[in-house]
Amino acid sequence: MRRAILALSLLLGFTATPAQAATTRYEAENAAISQGVVESNHTGYSGTGFVNYDNVTGSSITFTVSAPQAGQATIALRYANGTTANRPMTIAVNGGTPTAKDFNGTGNWDTWATATLTATLNAGSNTITATATTANGGPNLDYLEADVQQPTNDYQAEDATLSQAMVATNHTGFTGTGFVDYVNTTGGYVEWTVTPQQAGAAVLAFRYANGTTVNRPLAITVNGGAPVAQDFTGTANWDTWATIQVPATLNAGANTIRATATTANGGPNLDKLSIGGGDGQPPTAPGNPRVTGTTSSSISLAWDASTDDVGVTGYRVLEGSTVQASPAGTSATIGGLAASSTHTYTIVAVDVAGNVSPPSAPVTGTTQPGSTGPGMAVAPYKYAGWGSSSTPAAVMSATGVKWFTLAFILSDGTCNPKWDGTRALTGGTDQAAINAIRSAGGDVVISVGGWSGTKLGEKCTSASALAGAYQKVISAFNLKVLDIDIENTEWASATVRQRVIDALKTVKANNPGLKTVITFGTTPSGPDSTGVDMITRGANSGLANDVWTVMPFDFGGHTGTMGAATVSAVEGLKARVKAAYGYSDAVTYAHIGLSSMNGKTDDADEVVSLTDFRTMLAYAQEHHIARLTFWELNRDRACGSGGDLNACSGVSQQPYDFTKIFAQYTG
């Protein structure tokens, strides 16, 4: 089963307009799970996976959802049940009396259905718990959605602050106790103080009458901002009322909305202001839907924007009747798909009032075939400075890996790159190793930096000079991928970090198709303040870095297994990259990676076991991260008597056991 999604959104409307509802989704994989696991081994789910209940009574998923105010909600649980037996559950809101709900078979585990019920939510935070009531456990849960009915919100004109205007009752059809009649002069106004139930986009709906044939325009201002000119044309007579809608953005708390007459005729008669509702016209259908890219597990779409009389607030991408994405803009990537699978989507637009457009024309895409072996994501580090490593061809034959990360390029004391700072860039044993790897059908990532030695980022005193040094390496070996392993003194300098980012922007611009990797240390919970700064600098500078990679070891203290600590660190990295770049979850995972260390690390309390590597592999397979590698290939063997940990792992293993685990990753 997957994370449940609860959709809660706010719409405020006219007193005479029925309450409306909007939807927000909460994925099951993000909920609190008791006796269940997140999986992705079936197709058709949304988000990054689904939740599979353990086959036991009492297994449960608890969603925490926030309602803007108390009220009735329709709760929908999307599920799959590939058996013929009902898998009933109870649904409890805020620990109250549980409601029994059937979850009957859906034909197979790739076919999803929706079970709905009605519940009362409190204002603020609520918990919704779905608990299995039989030994079969619950169904697979994809997400939870809830539609919350919201009340209307009207502000009578006669209760507002008036200038050169007066309250009158000499015409019929008004609401409340009267209406406001502007004096026939420029500058008269009606000013309301309104408090919406949530901040954000809103519709200002002015109910008015204009018994003349002459337009009586008003300037609408919100919180003293720039005025918006709005026409208030004739309504045939003073007893006939019409509504004008103006889009606006409101703050949390009190807001002032002023309607000022701009001609000597004054304004129209104003009855009331309503916030949020009253818009019954849906947007136009999105145009020209198209596939813009595919991977083995995702399809990227784009479309032309819809138009609306008030304003489009977002879109929904549907596969059949199932919402697969809800972007604010005109593009989306749908992840978690099976390789070589075909999917057909339509797109609808949604406006401020919750009106939904007609669907776009259908658009069909097919994911790419799955990889038959590890690609550049699995490129273990190989260092020529120690250890008696096997030939690359032997490693490739024994493990199936095709890529290696060769370390390290350093400064020769100037802004000039050399292997380890001493060996010539070309013509020596390092180039011979690269030639051998490529002759055997493989390729290399070259890593610049590392912990020790003199760094190019410090010796090259400008971004252009540093880019020139990087370019020498790229050109010498016709590189497809460049890794910047930024550590120690290079990492500690904000000036150098910015220089590295600016230099990478230059080489990416000068080498179309070049992939760049930035690798750095981490805490068990993700990047520290320096790491966050590096990612933020990259985003703010416009660096389209391909992979942000953390080294989840040498923590200086951790709890639990190194596998669990690694997952926690990479999830922390994911959160930081997503926040900085604004990617979706699927796109963020495709821009992050990990570089572990096999066996004993430099910290006495750290041993990265084969089991830990399997944990990392499972995480990578679930989220399709961009890099899954480790330090260091020469260490991927057991130690002999008194073995040097630079040349062995320090744990019991067969040769290349660690490499063989990561070699199972196909992206």
C-alpha cells in the first residue's frame, strides 16, 4: 500500500451559493505505519509507492491531516486487493468510534479502487487511522483524500467603512439590511476589513446594481496595494443586481479591501462583498498536451495553459479517473511506473473557486525499457595510490559493473590538474587504466578533490581559471561525467564553494551533455549547515547540477545500523535539494545519490556491512536515485593477517561482495 493522501482546501463563497469543497492528497507512504511496509512492486500507484499491511489483525496506517476549520469531510481511500477475500478495516478519526469499511477484491494488485466515507474533522490537526480487522491484514493503500465542505463568507457593504457614500434601502433585492449608494463624485469609497480562513489566492465578488447606461468603474485595492480598475456596467435598473469578480491574494489575518469611485458619476450601488466563491465558470481545457521525456520509471508531460474568467490555480493529471499529479504549472512528471509500460493521460485545469475544466485531448507515453545491468549510477571509486587492485577487466567480468570513479585529480601546486597532484594527466598508468576500461566496454567518472592534498578550488583563484582546469580533465579523456569531491579546506571556504559552483556552470555550458556530480560529507540526518549552503548556492546560482551526493560515513557518532543511518542521511539530502530547486519528489530522487564506504570506516564505531549495502540497494531501487557507489574498490576483499584497511574491508567477505550487491542496481 502507499501513502494516504488527504485533500483539504478552502473555498469561501456567497451566502446564496452552496458550500463547495476542494481536494488535497496525502500519500500513504508518508503516513505513520504500524505493521506494514512501503513497497513499489505493483504498478498504477501515485507518489513514490504504496503501503502493504502486514497480514495480521491490528496493522494500521495513521494519517495526520490539517483542516482549516471544523466540518464534514468526504474521505476517500485508494486501495488494491488482489485477492478474492474482503480485507475490512475500521476508520477512526481523532481516536473516536471506529467505522467499519469493506475493502473488497479489485481483480489484481495492479488495479486500484476507492472506498469512501463521511467524517467530521476538527479545525487544525486531525488523525485518521485505518486498522486491519482480520488476520489477512488490510489491502494495499495508495493514498487518502478528503473533501471538506467549507462555508461561505459574505461582508455586507452597509457594515463597511464609508467615505462619500451612504447606506440606503430605497431599492429592492439587496441582502442584509441595506446597500451603499456612492455620492456622485470621484474618490468616494467603501472599505471592508476581512479575515479569510486561510491566506492565498481568492476571488473578490462584488454584488452591485447600476440603473444607468453609463459604466461606473471602481479601483479595487487590497491592503493598500496597486489598484485594479474594474468596470461596473449597467444592470438595466436599480433593482437588478449583478456580480463582478476580481482575483486577489489575501494575507493570513485581517485584510483591507477598498472600492473607490474613479469618475464624477461615483460608484454603483454596492450590496456586499463575498470572498472566494461565486465563480461558476470553469477554465478552458488545457491545450496541446505532449510527452517531453521518459525514463524507465517515469513520463514527463507538458501542455499549454488554460484561460479562466478569474484565474487558474493549478492542474490535475489524470490516468482514467485517478489523479496522478497536481502541479501548479503546465508540466508534470509521473514516476513509479513499470519499465516498457504505456500510459494515457488527460489534464484538467482548476480555478480559484474549484471549478474544473473539460479534459484535454489524451496524450500517451511509454516508459523506456529497463536496464539490463548497472550503468553509470554504480561506479565504485578506484584509487591508484594504494592496494593491489585487480585489473578493471577482471572486476567487470566478476561483478558486471561497467563504470568506475577514478580518484583523485589534485593541484600540482598551481592551477594545473594532475593525478594525486604529481602524475601527468595523460600518457601514464592512469590513462592506461582508462583505456583498458573503455576497451572492455566500460567507462569512467573522474573525481576531482578528496580529503587530502592540494585542491584546485583553492589554487585556481577565479571561477574561470578553475573551469579551465576542469576543462583540461574533461578534454583529456572526453568525459561524460565529472565528480567534484569537495572536502576539508576546500569545503570549509564559502568563497571556494561558490567558485566551484560557478566553474561547473561554465563547463556545463561549454560541454553539452556533460553530467556533473558534487560529493560531500553528511550527518546522519542529512547535510549540515555547510552542505545546505552549498545546495542553496547551486540553486540560487542557476547550476543545473545532475547529482548531489552525500558520503554517509565518518559521522562522528550515530545510532542504529549504518544502513538505516544512510537512508536517513539521504532522505535529509532529498529534502534539502527539493526545497532549494523546487523539484517534485521523483525528480529530486533522480538528482541525488550516495557514496558509502565498505566495511570498517575511519570511525571506530562504524562498520558498514553487506546487510547495510543491501539496505542501501533497496532504498535506491525504491526511489531510483542517480548514484549508488562506494569508497573503495581496492578494499572490496577480506583482510589477511595484519591487513591494511586501505587495501581491505576489515570484515568477513568474499572478493567483490560489496560491489556485487550494488551491481544489482539498474537505476
